[in-house]
Amino acid sequence: MAERKPAIDTGLVKDLADILTETNLTEIEIEQGELRIRVSRDNPAPSYVQASAPVHQQAPPAAAPNAQPASAHQPQKTEGEKRDGEEVPSPMVGTAYLAAAPGAAPFIEVGQSVKEGQTLLIIEAMKTMNQIPAPRAGTVKEILIADSEPVEFGQPLVVLG
């Protein structure tokens, strides 16, 4: 008899596709035992780019209403300008949250002193909440992202002084 292949979990494929949409990724791949699933898209629709554009891309003026909440936390920085302090980069792609739950107090605020290892924010990736700790003690100089904002690997999140 022929070897039977495991059934594909369509719910998992849909979840992966949703992650692509939410994070503006073009490809995602996971492995579970013998099962390996890769979901990718070649050309994201323009509405995805406008609604979920990473910080380093310039959105057209039509996307400005979606970007306004983020601009309150993202001081404008010109190319080549250095921030005063140590940038804490995102260790992964996902959605960043500044508080543990909607309506809860934020983990940090500008001007607040933090200890090494203290949670600065959380990043949700593949339905897992990942705490992002302070790499060292210091003072929060800037918060560079807005709550519920998609973030890229290596993207600066917080500046510690």
C-alpha cells in the first residue's frame, strides 16, 4: 500500500496567511514533526502596503489617517541621524504591544527608569506573546513604535539612555 500523507490543517494555513497580512511579510514557514508548511505571496495588494507599511517605507498621503497614532510615538529621524542612547531592536517579526492587555497601563513610559531584564513591551508572533526585556538598566528616552503596530526584525523599538 502507498504511504499515507498527513492531513493538512487548513486552519493553520489560514492562520499563517493572516500573519502574512498583519505583519506585511511575503513568506512564512513552519515545521511540526514531519509536516512542513510554507505560505508566501509575491505581490502584496496596495491596501496591505498602505495599512501595514513598515516604518522605513513612506506611505502615500492617503494612508496618513492610519499612521497618525504611530507618529505620536515615533519622533522623526532623518537618514544618518544618531539617536541619543541605545536602541533596543526587535528580535522578531510580529505585532508589538506596549501594555499587557487593552486598556492596561503600559509597561514603560518616556522618562521612566528600567532595570536590566524588565519587560519593555511584548511582541506577538504566531499567537505567542514574547516579552522583550531591557538589555541593561537605564532611562527610557524614546518609544519608537505605537501600540499594536507590526514590527520587523531589527527595527528599533525603544531608546534607552
